[in-house]
Amino acid sequence: MKRTIRIVLWNFYVWPITVFALLSCWTSLNEAPTIIFNFLTFMTAVIALHLNAWDKEIGTKTSRIVYAVLFITWAFLPVFWSKDTEHIHLELVPLYIAVSNYAFRNWELTKNQSGLGKKSKIIITVFIIISVLISISIPPYISYNMIRTLKSIYTKEQWGFLYKVPVERKIANAGNQIKENVKIKYENFEMKLPVKKIEKGCPDDSKYKIKMIRIEKGKLIVISIPSNFLPKDKNGKEPLFEKYNRMLRMTPDKINFLNDYKEKVQLLIAKSSQAFYVGSDSIYKFETSNIRGFQFINSELIKKAKAIKVEIFDKNDHQYELQFFGFSQEEIDYVLSSIRFN
């Protein structure tokens, strides 16, 4: 009876670990090649865990000891390298104990044990089925509650911006109406500003590639290359513009448990970082013969700082950010329609 209880208790741990390992590998397999190696290494320990639970001896004592040393070293190596205790997973302590026990246990005592009776096998089978069912149901339950909580937080009343999607807008060609201009160069493109001259005394930040252009009548343009904060796609081949567009088109009501909700949650969180530039107003999507991009309109921000942000993408999918201060929509259209890449 003691052996039956021991097997039951071990299997209450063995199957959740097995199921979680398989699920995590399945959802992360395309994210990095190292996942496959880590998964296979971890699963060898899971196999040893199963064998230890069922008292099944495989290999020689030396091979089991060598494996146990190598596995535990592999598991704790990140801790020694980074000195980061976050790499220590307390839920895996029984796994390390089982691997060590499997390597060093006295198998002669095990051989003298009597086999399991029919009643014991039925009890163990029932508990294994219960353990597997619980293990399979936990991740969906957690995910479902996470999505429900997310939707309760990002309500339309409080986070109206997250429910807005880009609206197509045509860039007006103001070349005939505006005659005077000044050419400005930045990285690999140039553009025209609808002014007679620009003011000096606005140093560029070469380290972060920020160019500030102060213009007469209190106007200002800030040009920069923004950091890519979007989540990585599974195959790494999706164009940045398309991913940015997907991010802006993501709304809380599009997230559900039956689709790829993890990426959609990441896109929604990334979109929330743009709330300052939109508020309760609009997002415009545009395209010219040279560029395509998005314009963010926040009437409150325009009133306070006369600021409008524009994200543009060239034909090679490089992203640039332009912040206009004190410019009319006609003047912004003029600048955007004048952009030419080298």
C-alpha cells in the first residue's frame, strides 16, 4: 500500500509537469531555435521522473549519475552566470530530487518489492486520469480569466482609443498652393518645408538620430527613428508596416480564447502606448508614391501644444517618426508629399 501511495503522489506531480512542458513547447516552438534544444533536454528529465515514479531501472548506474550531474548543471548554469535568483523555479525542485534519486537510489531494494495488485493499479490509473484532466484544464482556465480581466479593464468608456482603427486618408498635394520652401535632409531622405527660412540653434542628437528643426512663427519639427516595441512575429518575415497596421487595428473585442490571443494581447498593450497622441480622436492611414504611414490626431494635444505625430515607412520598410508643432494639416500634407528617398 505504501508503494501505491508513493506512486500516486509522484504522478500527481509528474503529469502536470509533463503537460505544461508539452503545452509550452507547442506555443513557443516557432519563437526561437533554442526552444527545441531546451525542450528535449527538459523532457529527458521528465522521462527520468516517470521512470523514478514507477520504479523502472534503465541504463547503468554510472550513466544515470553522469546524466543527473549534467542535467542539474544545465538547469542551474543561468543562475551562476547571471546571479539572478529569478532563474530558480521552485516548482521544479521535486524534478531535481527525482533525477538525483533515480541516479543514486539502491535498485536492489526495488527488485525485492512485490508487484502492484489489481486494486492498486485501478487506484493509480484513476488518479493519473484526474491529474491529467486537471493539468489540461488549468492553462485554458487561466487564459480565459486573463482575457476576461483584460476586457473588464480596457472598457470602451475608459479606453476608447483602443477601439479606434486607422481610417484611410488621401494626402493632398499642396505643391501648387505653396511656392516658398526649404529643403531638409535626414538620413536617406529629403523633404520640403513650406517656409522661407529655418532658425538656427537647434542642435541634432546624433547618438539617437534626432533632428530638431525650428522654424519661424514658433513652428518645430522633430524627426527620429523610433524604437521597435512591437512583439516578434512567429516567422520573422512580416513587414514592419503591416505589423504596425495590425497593432493599430487591434481592439479588445477581437481577443478571444480560440485564437492566438497572446500575440493579440501584446499588440493591444503596444497600441495602448500610443494613447497620448490620439486620445478620443482619430488615426489616419495614408500612402503616397514614396511613403506610407499613419497620422495621429488628438484635439486636446493640438490645443495645448499644437502637436501632431506621424509615423512613416519607406519602400524598404524603414520607419521614421515626425512630430509637427504649430503646423496646419495643409502644411503637414505638403511636407509628406515632398518626401523623396535617395
